[in-house]
Amino acid sequence: MSEDFYHDDPIEEDSRAKSRSKLITTGVVIVGSIFFLQSTLAGNISLNSGRGIEFGQSVSQTVACSGETSLTLTPRSTFINGSPGAHYLQSVTVSNIPTSCYGDDFIINAYDDSSSTPLALFNSISTNAVVYNNNGTFELGVGTLSGVSITSGSGIFTITFTNPVALSSTVFKLTIQSGVHSVYKVGDTGPGGGTVFYVSTTGFNCGPTLTARCTYLEAAPALWNGGASDPTRTWAQSSPVNYQSTTINNANSPETATASAIGWGYRNTRAIILQGNTDTATSAAALVDSHTVTVRGVAIDDWYLPSTVELVQMCKWVRGVAWISDATSCADGESNSGQGASGFGDVYWSSSETAFNTARFQNFFTPQQANVAKSYGARIRPIRAF
């Protein structure tokens, strides 16, 4: 994450600088400018110049993910009858959002003129208005569900507080922050640009040595390899190993590729490659291992061939089968239209070997699993754990 920190208000610069490290460690970068709302019933906005901008008018500013593209923010107030009635901050529209903000959260806060604690915006206690940019579709984020609604368009969203509680007369400044999304659900765009298809409630060991701890599995997007459909490859190449079993340790590969559990696919994939299966034109493991994408300037290259159980979870997502447990098959459960995915073919390789000449594959159409010869040409779709 960038260490740059922008601030246009000389009065508060020192206090903001002190909080910079906290923002960076939480993965959130505060917006460059602060928008002031005068303590009047009209609730005007001033952008460090003393010139009032009334609600309904717009101001422009950049956030961390937008680069040189300025976002346009339009706050709106509403009058609610009471004894007495009062104006409240009701909604904020953010537009001109570039594609570089895909996968980010936007966090909107309001403050008075005497405290660093955010004001409640809705539900009396909720201070963060969080919006998730799910690959261009804007959704309500974590902790921003009840009492808030959102409309999403192309590069624009409006978040509306259905029960606003922040008085215009007490709101002194608004801040907008952008940061990488950290809590995902099935169907969200993952940090690698693919789609999250599995969420663990307890976490699992992951990585090439199983020393990391992960919560999610992400599938590479359709057309990930540049073709019209997922490519087919043999499980292992015929030369020099002649589909040699990886159940037998040797000097090249001290690991086996027989594991089937969630989190083991990466380790299996590395074991297959170390047996000599390095040709991306013939080896399924080699091709998925070679897959690399660059997101926000960072190369993501930890893609692998899923283990048997990981592949089953992907099959459930593809077929729209409700998750019951990791152990249930792709044929179990009722159809869940909220999960189904497109862009997949029929038969896919796992990284789990079952004998010296066979490995496990999953048919997404029937849906059945079977042990087949390693020389068979099945489809492949890379996944990654995070």
C-alpha cells in the first residue's frame, strides 16, 4: 500500500499525520480533502475556502484507489418533522468511480467540530457507511445492512440512510476512505480478480507448505487463459515421467500429491510439477501454476490445481447447489439460484492422485467424480486460497 498521505487542511494536519500509521495498518487510506459542513440549519459545505456549497451540489476529490481520477461526491439532506423538526444528512452520491477501484471498500464518516469520534449516521449507533465495489457493482458492505439502502450504476452509487440520525447542524466534516475489501461472501470478486466460491467459517491451513491460514477460495475468471473456454490438459505429461505416480517420493519431489482436503491443492500442485511435469502444453498442474495476474501493481501468482474437496466446493458453486458441509457431494442439497456460475465446461481435473496411473476428476454436468487415467484430457480452472 502506498505510504503517501494527502491533506489540504493545515489546521488539522498534525493530528491527521499522527493517525496515519493506524490507517495504513488497517488497510485504509483516508481521502485527500475534508469537506466541512457549517453549523447552520442549511448545512452548507465548505471545501477549505470559506465558500459555501449547499447540499445537492457536488465536490470532487481523489481517493487511494482512483489515482488521478477525481470522484464526485454529492451529499443531500432531508427535513424530518418533529418537535421541533430538523435537517439530517440523508444520502451521499459518489460518481465517476474508475475501474481501478474494483474490489475496494468505500467508507464514509461524519464528524462534529470537537471530537475525533465519528457521528452516528443511521440506526442511532452505526457510524460507518460502507460500500463494496464488487467488480463495478456497488453493494452494501460489512455492518451497513439494516437502515441503509443503495442504488448502483456504472461508476456511481448513492447510499441512503432510511433512518438518518446525523443532524446537519452538528455535522462539521465528512470523510471518505478507500481500502481493499477484507470480508467476502460467495460470488464476490476476490483480490486476484476471480470469484470467491467458498468461505470457511473456521479457516484452514493453506499455502505451498500449509503454514499459512486462509478463509476463502477464489476461482480464476472465465477466459482466464485467453481462449473461448477452459483449456484441457493431461494430468501429467507422458515424458519423461510416463505418468509416474507422485505417491512415491523421490529426489525431485519429497512430497506426494494424494491429499484431498481443503487447503492441500497448492501442495499437491507443487508435488506434481517437481516430478517433472513442467510443460504447460501438456501438464494441467504446470499450466495453472504459470498463471499470473497483476492487481494494483502486485503480481498474484499463487494459483493452483484444486484438491478433490476444493473441486467439489467449486462444483457446488457452479451448479448452484447450497452448501451444507464440506463433505457433501456436488449432487447433494437443493438448488440455490444465488450461487450458480457460468463459463464452465463438463469435466475438470483435481490435483489429487488416486493411483500410479490415475487421478480424480469432477464432472460438473452429471455431477459425478471418478478416477481416470492421467493421460485423459480434462478441463482446468485455477484457484487460489487467501
